Amino acid sequence: MRGADVADMQRRLEQTGIWYEAGADGYFGAAERRAVADYQRVRSITTDPAGVYGPRTRSTLEAETDGR
């Protein structure tokens, strides 16, 4: 996957400060999958599969970040 939505997710993960520091290049690869899985684990998100940026993961991340 790649695109603007992925870059937005990457910027939001960077804002959390501990899950992702690889930059926002718009490409969803192994680093992003690990970061999403780590984020889900810490936030106790079990409704989306581990490493998948599904609806619950997205809404939780968007609620705690500002999208810049």
C-alpha cells in the first residue's frame, strides 16, 4: 500500500513518540506493520488484526493526534 492515507498514518504514529520514527514516505511496509501492531498492543485494540490499520486502530490514533 502507498499513498496520502499511509503518509497521514505515518505522521500520526510519529506524534505518539514511541511507536514509529521512520518518516512519512507514504509507503506501508514492514516498519509500519510493526508500528501499528505495537500501537494496537499498547492501546489494547483487538478488533483489528495485529498490524492492520483497520477502523478501530485508525479512529483511536486519529483521536489522540492532530493530523499534521
